[in-house]
Amino acid sequence: MDFVDEQIRMAQERHGLDGRPDHGRGWATTEIDRPFPLSKQGGHAFFPEERQKLLQKIAGMRSQLAREVEKKDGSIGAELRWKHSLDSFRRQVRKLNRAINNYNSRASREQFHILTLDPDSEIARVMQA
């Protein structure tokens, strides 16, 4: 018996593990048992499904902003809609950046990180296109 097994056995004898929510269950050994979909690449953890959803959300927000630019026709109503669209876009970017930062804090290597968005740069990029 190795050191870890011995420590677990001693804790079980002292009832030191009884209050834990996962008491009586073994270690999470399958993808289903884990609280997050975890993948390992080169020994480092990342969450491919969450990463893919964030990248899709970024692409969707960019295309929505591009559609709003196409709707601009110079009328007063269009300018008001554009101002509302920009405010909405900035709020969505702030919310998305929080999700990106949350993801980045859990991804163990920078190669899996996603860059946060700067709303003004995104708007300028779409306006130039």
C-alpha cells in the first residue's frame, strides 16, 4: 500500500471524510464524473466545448454588428437604432469578456487562452469593412 492509500484509509477510520459531498464515491475517472468537460493536451487542462462556445459567440456578435452597420441609412431613426446597437454591443462585450476571463483562469496554458475583446476596436474594424 502506498502513502496516499494509507492516508485515505486512516482518514476513513477517523471518519474524516464523512462530511464531504462526494463521500463514498471514488475519484472522478470518467468524463461523465467530472464537473467540467476536461481535456488534456500535453499534460495541460483546457475545456474544448466551452472554448468553442465562446469563439462561436464572438463570431456571432461580430456578424450581428456587421448587419447593424448595413442597416445604417443616415436617417434619424437609423442613427438612434445604431446608437442603441452600439450600447447593446458594448454591454454584450463586457459580459463576454467576463466569461472569457473565467475560461482563461481555468485553462492551464496560454496557448488555450482566448483574447478579450475591445468593443471600440471591434466597432472600428466593422466600420472599415
